[in-house]
Amino acid sequence: MRSSPLPRMSRRGRVTIGVLIGVFLLFTLLGWGVNAWTDWLWFDEVHYTQVFTGVLATRLQLFALVGVGLAVIIAGNLWLAYRLRPRLRPHSPEQATLERYRMLLSPRLGTWIALVSAVVGLFAGLSAQSRWGQWLLFRNGGSFGVKDPEFGVDVGFYVFQLPFWRYLLGVAFTAVVLALLGALAVHYLYGGVRLQGVGDRMTNAARAHLSTLVAVFVLLKAVAYVLDQRAMLLEYNEGAKLYGAGYADVNALLPAKEILAWIAVVVAVAIIVFSNAWMRNLVWPGISLALLGVSAVAIGGIYPWAVQTFEVKPSARDKEAPYIQRSIEATRAAYGLTGAKSTAYAANNLVPPASLATDTSVVQNLRLLDPQLVSETYTQLQQVRGFYDFGPKLDIDRYTVDSKTSDYVVGVREINYGKLTPQQSNWINRHTVYTHGYGLVAAPANRICNGLPYFVSGFLGDADKAAQGCASATEEIPAQQPRIYYGERMKADDYAIVGQTGDRHVEFDRPTSTGGEQYYTYTGEGGVKIGSFTRRLLYALKEQESNFLLSENVTKDSKLLYVRNPRDRVEKVAPFLTLDGDPYPAVVNGRILWIVDGYTTAATYPYAERVNLQAETADELTNRGATFQLARENVNYMRNSVKATVDAYDGTVRLYAFDETDPVLKAWNKAFGGDLVLPKDDIPAELSEHFRYPADLFKVQRNLLTRFHVTDPGDFYSGQDFWQVPNVPDAPDSGQKQPPYYLFTQFPEQDGPRFQLTSAVTPNGRQNLAALISGSYVDGQPRLQVLELPDQTRTAGPVQVHQQMTNTNSEIRQQLNWLSSSNQAQVEYGNLLSLPFGDGMLYVEPVYVKSNQQDAYPLLQKVLLSYGDGGSYMVLADNLSDGIKQLVEQGKRAGNGNQPAPGGSPPPTGGTPPTGGTSQPVLTGELAQAAEKVQSAIAEVKAAQTSGDFERYGRALKALDEAMAAFQQAQAAANPSPAASSSGSPPASPPPAPSPSSNG
């Protein structure tokens, strides 16, 4: 009995579905249209409409070309399979079952084919339009002028061409596979392919059609083998632990890929011939495919594995040496490390030199203000209103005031909408009254006033200046337009409606010195005009807010300011850039500008090391305030090609080319008309004075230099000379890396002080200092300098120095304990600065104290200083000047033989003085007894550490403090005046207290 076709849907059901589909499309298209229209208005405001039109046109072209192309291929094969159907089908239960489906599809077969093809094309088009960046680089990319070391192909092919070729190959594979599956289904449905019945299981027409598609698939596999040969230079080499083809890849896998490509071509021909021209069956085509599979396993898998296992591994150091050299050279070129200048620095002077007291290039510029800690101080002293905010971290910049250049800690007084009270947070206040912040607040980084910063700019009025005269009488860094409408504290929904009709001012501007409030009306060029009803309706739909239509505060002169975060604005204008996580403000020609560093990146530079930007740039400051965490983007090429600026008042965005030789930047600029990025010559001189070496690029380069400072392949393979970035000195167990720090200082072999980003590194697995890495600009060009210490140096690293300064000296530890005032306050440590000076190392660490009371802020109370190996000479002083004097005095006493270095060897307690070298005096009486108690206390501390008993360890430390204090009293009684000693023998000093980690 013939089965009846599937029942047709009722007219009401079809109408209902049609209405639902129409409503869905209406709201989808409406939302897309509103977003597109408002985006166009925003790009028109910032004068970058070529970016909007360029990206949109490219997306639409790719959507149409790939979507329509794939749809046509699918539809053509489905229609061909239908046309090749057999006219007569044998009677069988299988065909009887399929008849009902044929009756359903045949009357509207064209509609069904079009529907299936349209769905496939839609998804293919949506996938393709996201590849707009690859396509633009493919079309506009040029030459790098550098050839890869294996094939001699320009690097531009790998960066600009290869990614899009591989994508197109993937699209072709998808098209062939879908066409093959669809054609097979149609052939089966209409009897061209049968599973039951007498005779052939496949008609000649169906066999020819399907075998041709299989042959095309195999030919595409041959093309894939050819591209895989190039892509091998990007793969990870397990033998050398580097990226790029190694010995086994080049000598086994590379020829194997070529052989497999030719085998694939032969197999494709064999499939066509055996299936249609000769034997006309699928036995030999199947054998051919099996041969290709076996060849892929044997030639492409087993043979390279055998070469790697039996030839490379036994002598990997020698076999991989040429390929390690390729990776070293490519990595240094791809990340701009080639110009890094490495200089040996002996650091063999362990005694503080007298020149410390008279130095003007290093000591005078030492930064004591920590931008991470003093942000609370800025907020409390310069906030005035609770909704003003400076963020958790401030920035470092340099200014020339009174013909003297020094670095300043700067912050912008912004509106923080999260701190508005409930009364202030209604829609009118949030978006039309509290629209902007006011002023760039700056303080010299090396000047302290009663533990506070000395403010020199950003004043709201006389009433807001810090107490006790800790502020300049006038603005030393004046801004002609101090209002901040665009800032780092702005989020996506923090839009502002500005501009009023008449003389009525409604925007809160700032408090006045008389206790009143001043109001303002925005007069800048920024913002989208929303005075017309159409614009108000448009943005009411976009923001889903009816007040755009109903509020009287939205007038015919109103403008809408949105996308107000400077990083977001640059990202929207230049979506091809990877932006640094820490924009910073600067006063340039009287305007407050946000400066944002933009990077061009790539992931297909042959043989270069691939890194994850998020992992490489993460440290203690990541995600603190406005220091954004970069995306998890894997790259192996990076350049600081663009310096972008955003005007804090009118939002003007400008992109300046900083590295005009970068081929990637040239390609992007060409893709958007050639004038998207302004030439480097257009950078104002005053703006270039505020450019600083970008932090995220420096972190990536620093981390790579911990390995790639080694340029000998054999030494690189052994890894013995690798370095590492130390953890945060005052919290080494946190696992967070020490951030680099900006300093205005002079390093050895530098002509004068530079504003440079600096980081210390230690040997891999150890904590002593290995090198100092700094990045700076010289004549507008980036410079990397590496001061490399000897392998067996005694110089301590940051973690060791901090532990020695805060734990090994009893007097310093007692003072630090006193600062905490029995849990009434907490001690916070600023940046530990490691500075080369006088053939030795100077360490400076500011000590802040913050009360536990509500709204307390840190005060700079002390400065820790050390010189030499980190533990020999150390002081805790009230200020930097006193600390330097004390260090120099310690050095003089040691040079005169009057006093050993603090933390030196324990004093003898009796008997014969030690032989060899300068003899120590024999201790007698109360001094000897006190020294013995110190020795016993030290032994107890070590025993407590070994036992792991923390309660016992605490008691032991307390006893050690008491013993050392008693020793110092006995020493003072025995030697009332060190200068009175004429024998030349130094007075005894207490033994060093053990570090808590000494027995770890």
C-alpha cells in the first residue's frame, strides 16, 4: 500500500509562523539598523568614517562572496544529483519507503534546494565576514624585506598571505564535503544509490558525480600538503622547545609532505579513471584512498618520528643547533630585540662611595612616591567631593619646570559614577549634571612634604590645597582647559548629555573657595547632536531610555557624549591595533591629552617565539584601576607602531605613526585610504616629550630577553644562563611578578638622565641579581639596554634585598614594628628601586604607614636604603637625604677600618682572635655574655624554623630582638665613642639575624 505524503500545514498555521518570522526579522533588523546608524554618527563625530565604511563594506563583500559562492556550489550539486536520477527504479521495500519523501520534496524541489543552500550560505557568510582583517591584509600587505631561512620566501607571505589562503582552503573543504553529503543524500533518495535490490548499487551517473567530488577533495588535500610545508615554520619544535621547523621537520617531514602531495594528485586521477573511464567500480578508487591514508601515516608520521627518536634525540644539541639559531634570530627580529645593547656591569663595589652624597644624576632624581600607594592620598587630599576619583593607580610622567626636568606622579580628577549617592544617581543628575571631572593633579616624584606629596597642579581653588603648605602657590603645570569629559573611569553606559539653550548652566563644574558650587555648559566640538526628534528617538531606542524624548534637559542644542573611555575610543577608531593596558594623561600645549600606545601584531612570523599577551603582561598591577588586562591573544610579532591621543575635553582622537618602517602598519594604513594614521613628522614636539616606553611591550621584551639574551645555540639548549622575573619583593609568595617601574635617571654608558622603564631580573631558580633591563627613547627611537652582572655575583636580587633590609637588622626591624604601632597601623612598602651606581648597586624602598582608621591614607614615614650585596650596608632613614648620608658614613667607617659592615661575621666571644686578615678584638665581661646570648638566640631561631613550629618561631624571634638590643646596650657602654678608639680595631657588632627563608 502506497504511503500518503506528510499532511500539509493549515493556512492559519502558515500565517502564524509567517508573522512570528516577520516580527523576529523586524526587531533584528531594527536593532542592527539602530546600532549601524548610531555608529555612523559617532564615526562622523570623530572624523573617521573611512573606518566605519571600510570595515562594513569589507564585511558585506566577504559575506556575499563566500555565502553566495558556497550556496551556489551546494545548490548546483543538489540540482545536478536530481537531474542525474534514474528514470526507472527497481521495485523494493527500500524504494517504497522513500516514495513518500519523494512525493513531499519533488513538487517544490527548487524551493527546498534554495532553502538548504541559503542556510548553508548564511552561516558561511557570517563566518567569512569576521575574517575582514585577514582579507584587508591579504589585499594590502607588502614585503618585509626579510626572507625565511628555509624556503627563501619573504616574511610578508607568512604574515599577509598564508592566513587567508588557509582560510580559503578550509572553505573549499567545507564546500566539497557538504556538496558530497548533499549529493549522496539526493542520489539515495531518487534511486541513484541503492542499498537493496538486484543489480548495481550505484548508477553510472551517480558514480561519476560522487567520484568527481571525492577527487576534488583529494586534490584539495594535495594543496593542503603544500601549504603545510610553509606552515611548518610556525609549528612548535618539541626537540628544541622553540617554534619553527627543527631537524626532523626539515629532513623528514618536509620531504614527506611533498611526497604526499604528489601521491594525492595521483590518487585523485586514479579515482576519476578507475571509477568512470576503465573499470567503472569503486574497488580501485577505494584502494587508492587507502593507499593515501597508509602513506600519510607511514611517510608523514612514522618516518619523522623515527628520525626524531633515533637520530635527533641522542645528539639533539648538535642536530638542532642551526634551527635554534634560526629561532633566536627570528625572535629577536620579530619583537625588536635586535638593537638591545648588552653591557657588562661588574657591580664589584660593595662599599657606599662618597659620591653618593654629591650625585645629581641618580640620587637627586630618585622617585619616592609610589603611584600605586599614593592614589589614596590624592583622593583624600584632592577629592573635595565624594564622587571625584583618581583610581587605584596613578601614572608617571616627566615635565620641565623652571628649566629642570624631573618625573611627576600624575592623576586626573574624574567623575566616578559608582560613587554618586542615591539622590545624585537619578537619570537627570547622572547624565546631565555630573558630566565631567576637573584638573590634572601632579606632584614631583622625589619631593615629600610631611610625608605627603607636594602638589603643583590641578587645583580646584585655594580651599582645596593640602594642609601645612604642601602645595605650590601657583599652577606649575597649567592646563588652559582642565575639564575632563573623557577619562579612564568612564564605562560603556556613562554617557553625558551636554549643551543648553540660553545662559542656563546645569553641569556641575567644581566647588568654589567660598563653599558654593560653580556650573558650566560644554562648548567643545565633541559629541553627537541630538536636538532633532529623529535623533532623540534613535538614541532612545539605542539606550532603551524614554527620557531622551521626555526630559526638558534634552534641548535643540544638546549633544550626546558616549564611548568616553580613551582606550575604547582608540580601539573603535583603530580596531586593528592591540592597545597598551595603561593609558596616561599629559598636559600638552595647555590641553589634557590621554596618550595610548598601540601595537601592531601578527601570529605567523616564521621561527619566532609565540607568546600569550595576557600571560606575558600580567603582574601585580594588572586589573588594578585603569591598568587593563590584555586579551588572550597569541602573537609572535609585535611593534609599538602607533601613538594615539584622545583630548580629555572634546574627545578628539589622533593616530600618529611611531614606527613608519613597520610593514603591518603600512598595510593597515593602505587598507583605509592611506591617511588614517598621521605621519611621524606631524607629531608635535611638546607631545613627543611625553612619550614613554610602553609598559606592555617592555614586559613582553623583558620576558623574552630572560631567554633570548643567550645567542649561542649550544648555551641556549642547555638553558643554564636563563633568567627570570622576580616576584613582588614584599610578597614573594603571592606568585605575582614585580612590575617594571619608570625612573628619570642615568645608567652607565648613558649620556645623561633618561626617562626609562626598568626591571631587575634574577638567574633562573635563584634570587641574586642577574641583570637590569631598561627601555627608553633616544632621539625618538626606542632603546633597550641590558646591564648584565657576572654569573657568580654576590649582589642580591629584589626579594633578597627586601628580606635583608626588613628582617636581618634588629634595629631596622624594631623601628618597622614600632611604625605598625601594635596593630593600630600597617606598614606598606613602595617600589623597590634597583639602581647601578659607582660600580655597585644602590637599593631604595620607601616605607609608608597607613592608619587602620576609616578613610586613612598612606604617609611616607621612612626610606630603606642599601648598597652593595644587599645586606652589608643598610639604613632606615627619615628621608632620602639622611639615608644617603648614613650610607656614605658607613662606607667611610668601613674604609677607615673603624667598623665592619653591618650584618658581617659574628664577633668572637673569647679565646684567641681569629688568624688571617684583620683580627677582631676579644670580647670580655658583659659584652661577651651579651654576644653569647645573641648566638644562642640565633641557634634557637634556626631550630624553630627547621621544626616548622610557628609559635616557637615567634618566641625565638622575640628573644633574638631582646638579645640583640642587650648586645647593643652593652656595646654602647663598652665603646661610648667610636671616634675615641685609636687602635684601629673596629668595635664589635651584633651577629646578623637569620632571614625567615634562610632555612627554607
